[in-house]
Amino acid sequence: MNENEDVVVWRPIQHAMVSHRRVLVVDDCREAAEALEMLLNADGFECRSLEDPLAVCDMERDW
């Protein structure tokens, strides 16, 4: 591995005390937002992602 390469290590998040965990990911890089959404969904979160910061309030209100 080259020392300039990025490395991502994903460790599952320990079970939270709450039964319903929601995360709204907002990132101007759509691929990054979708990747994080996929990881969080795999760990049991209810997750949605957006790339438009102006759409956050609408999403939050409707969710």
C-alpha cells in the first residue's frame, strides 16, 4: 500500500440505548453522502442523505 492512499476502517457502532436512531447526512459530494448512508443503514440507523443544503429543512420537516 502506498503511504499516500486513503484507508477507511469501519467499526460497528455499539448498540445505543434508544430504539430509534435517525441520521440525516448532508454532503455536497453525492457519492460520499450515499456511501455514509449505506454504512449507517448497515449498522441499524434509519438514514437519508442529501446533497442540497437548502433541502435540509424540507427533508427534516417531512421525515
